[in-house]
Amino acid sequence: MFDPEEIRKDFPALSRLVNNKKIVYFDNAASTQKPIQVIRVMQEFYEKHYANVHRGLHTLSQEASKMYEEAHEILAKFINAYSWREIIFVSNTTEAINTIAYGWGLWNLNEGDEIVITVMDHHSNMLPWRIIAQIKRAKVKYIDITDEGYLKYDQLAELVTGKTKVVAFPIASNVLGTINDARKIVKIAHEVGAIVVADGAQSVPHMSTNVRELGVDFLAFSGHKMLGPTGSGVLWGKEDILEDVKPFKVGGDTIIDVTLDSIVWHELPWRFEAGTPNIAEGVGLAEAAKYLMKIGMENIREHEIELVRYTLKRFEELGGEIEYYGPRNPIDKTGVLAFNVKGLNHHTVGAALDMFGIAVRTGMHCAHPLHRRLGLEGTVRASYYLYNTFEEIDYFIESLEKIILLKKSLSGPPTEIICTGT
Ligand SMILES: Cc1ncc(COP(=O)(O)O)c(C=O)c1O
């Protein structure tokens, strides 16, 4: 049975105090806490099996190689890939998207080609496309959003034309939480022969992912947002399309042979994992995927839907003091809630919540164009995961009530905070 109280016991960080209060960790869209299983497996790997992979004939290198390769297999199972060879380990979503933007874009885009992305994209799925478009003299077009934070699908058919070579979008927004209709986007993009790149940073950790059903050509996600270590992430691509992508980072381990005038690239996925990879992080990520599979992604998704439903209901009890952004139907979104307290700067609210031991993120969450589109200078973002509870939400609402009561004394000029969040 799914029991967040039992799950919490696996997460040492959740038992600490912050500002003398039990921590309430609502910053999961930025990065999640780690279960003891992941921490232990990495410690054991360093204590007993550590060596560089691929190169050695000696026992430690073989053990490390086996664990690292098996980690690819586990991740393939996690997203139902056709083969573990489609799983490329990268440091994070940002690296995954850059790998495609440059590895595919440099060789396949031409002047006048078009790339369609969305106004709700995180900078990591926006800037690589904008820069490659600049280099190749291609054009970037944006799908807009409705007032409630859904993509304007009716624009898709106009924006995607015979010139479109790439359509890239987030499966879930890191600010609005909106879950986008991948199949609808894929259908229109594939009709004109464009490749489809999905940013799964905010979806893969929170719902069951089946790349065969999604139908996209590439999927990027980060390990640190799904209980895994920092420095771990995945770029998944369909094998036949990956064969058309040239490695963007090249060097050691990417080749089978090199002469002074020829290169024979290594087989998949190694040709894309240049240099010594993040080995322990790969092993840790696999342990995180195993942990999530054991709990059940459907259970996690259901739990988050109920947490969102409950929060939106409780927001309404705050006398119209909360401005909330994004879909109101919990089924249409992940456990990410962006809001503002009327009359208070988002950073002020975030700092005040920290005094209550509540960790949220404030700023533009690496989605400046989206905030500009919404006419906002920033938002407070609470984002949930499997270990969050209804009691924590009650405490969060009580704390917001206290902040609202103190509004007058808090509403001076906000402290300047440069960081714009992730
Ligand atoms: C939707 C989305 N895409 C991409 C990223 C970038 O992830 P990373 O920092 O792990 O590369 C994030 C991080 O918050 C995100 O939310």
C-alpha cells in the first residue's frame, strides 16, 4: 500500500529541522531528496567496485562496467525503451537537449528551416534551439498558451509547416504544471516529417513514462529530479534516428577506431558518452529508478493529484489572497503550484516560508519568457513529490495565513535576490 509516512523513513534529509521547525520540502521540481537506498548503493560502489569503465580487463573495471551497463538496462525498463542502447547517460536534461540541438541540428538544419517550441519551455529547452537556429539561419516559432496555462493546440496546425524540422516541447511545465498532449503534437509534427524532442524533466519523475506510446523521437530527463544523484540524466532516442545524430561532444570512448584521416564511431550509446562518464551517478540513478518502480509510478501520480486538489481547495479558503497560475483541474497538471500572495513580492513570501521551515522556490524558475507572457515578475512555486503529505499542506496553509496577517509589516521593498531558480 502507498504510504507517504513509510516512504519518508527512507529519506534522512526529511527528518532534519530548519529554523527549529520540521522541514517541509516543497522544492521537488528543482531537485528531490535522496532515499537511503540510493545513498548506500553509491557509497558501496565507491567502497567496493570503483574503477573506470570500458577500458580495463581487471576485475574492478569489469565489475564497474557491468554495474554501469546494467544501469542503462534499468533506465530502459523505466521508460519502456525498445533497447538499452537507446539510453544515453548525460549529466542532466540541459545536456541531453544540447546533445540533440547540436548533434542533430548542426548536420541537419539549413537556412530557412523552422523550429517550433513553446512559450512555456524552460530555458534548457529554449536556448539550445535558439542558438542552433542562429548558427544555421533557421527560424524559431513559439506555441502560445491560453489564460489557464494550456498550450494553444489550434495554433499548432498553423505554426507547423513544410519548413518545420523540429518540434520541441515540455511534457509538463515546470511553472504551470500543465501536462501537454504529446500525442497530438507528435501527430502534427510527424505529418511534415519534423523530429519531436520532448523535455521530460518534470514528467518522468512524476508519472509513468512509456516512450513507445508517447511517440516522440527524443526524450530528455534529469536523475536529480527523480531521487537520483546530481550529475545523472538520460537522453533517450529512437535507435534509427540516433544513428543520424553525430556526437556533439567527442573524444575518448566515442570511437572504435581513429586514423589520421578517418573516424569509426562507437556503437550506441557509447558514441554519445564522451570521456569518463559519471559512473557512480549512473549506478545511483538506476537505484532511484528501481525505488520508484517498486512504489509504482501510478501511485505517485495519484498521490500528487490528490495533494494538488487539496491545496487548490485550501487556497480558496484564504479569502482571495492567493493568485494561482495554471490549470485548475488537478488531472491536467503535475504537483507543481505557482502562485503569488497579493501585494507581496514572491521572494518575500519564500523567505517568510523558510522561517516556518518550508522550502519553496521563488523567481522565474528559468522560464523568463513564460513569466513575461503572464505579465509576472516572478512566482512562488511549491512542488510536491511522493513523500509529501496532507499534514504538510495544512501547515503550509497555516503559515501562509500568518504571512498574510503580517502582510503590512512584510510589504516593504523585497530583498534583492539574483538567482532566478531552476
Ligand atoms: C522543464 C525543465 N526542463 C529542463 C530543466 C533543466 O534541468 P537540469 O537543470 O537538470 O538540466 C528543468 C529544471 O528545472 C525543467 O524543469
